[in-house]
Amino acid sequence: MAFPKYKAMESLNPPRALILLMNGKPPLDEFERALRMKIERIVRDIMGDIPSMIESALESFKPVKRVAEGNFLVPESDIYIRDGNILAVIQIPGAQRDSIDIRVRDKVLEVEAGFSEDLAKRASDASIFRFRGYRCSLSLPKEVDPNLAKATYREGILLIELPIQKPKGVQVKIE
């Protein structure tokens, strides 16, 4: 039996030749094509996800600006206890020393600070200066004596030392 289209098929047994003729291509070529299409689809799916994966990874490196009521930034802060004092470290870069307002009431430390007017004018297009300044309220882990509090501000860092209040014991008389 002669196959004009496929001379190489003359040596094949008749059932194999029929399979080839039915599909128009040898089975191995068909398998290779299907495999190639599947691999290409997988690669397309993966490549399609790469931009969104990169974007979400980059988002994690951006500093998050938390905004408080009144268009103030919430600064990064840390509170810990050392040597009978509560220490609060608050990052307020660009704040004007005279504008820093610190208040303590009911185990809450409140800090508000405005930006240096000179800095705001010199870098008026900077996104940070769209805000009015910094504001935060921090819960204190213990009662403090606000009258003995000390604060220092250097190079954009505000350090507040609050002495822990000694428990006031009250003697109870027996009737």
C-alpha cells in the first residue's frame, strides 16, 4: 500500500498508518504540540502574575503613613520600662522644638508636634508637608508621676522619661 503524502509511512504496519492519517500528524508530533501548548500556558500564567507579585513585594518596603485625626501623621514610637521609669521614644523628624506639646493623663501619653516652618518652606513639595505635623496617644503600662517627667529632642527623636508612680498605700482602720 502506498501513501503519497507520507513516504516514510510505507514501512509502518497498517493500523499505525491509519492513526497517522486520521490525525494528519504522527502521534509523537501531536503529543509534543500538546505538551508545548501546556507549558506555554503555564509560563504565561506565571509571567502574568510576576508584575503583581513584584508590586506587592515593593509595597512592603514603602513606609506606611498612618494619619491621625486632623490631618496629622502618627509617628513611629516605642515604650519600655527601665530603672523605674517608662521611656517613650518617638520619631518626629522635621518637628519644630517649640511646637512639641506633651501631655500625660490617666495612663495615656499624648504628643503633638508641628513641622518646622523653615523646613516646610524649603521643601514645600515634599509629601510629608501635606500634613500638619505629628500626633499620637500612647497607652502607658503603669501609673506615672507627670510632675517629674523629662523630655529631650535631638535629631528628630523625642525621648520622654516618666517616673513610675510609687503605689500609695492607705492605712485602713479597724472599727
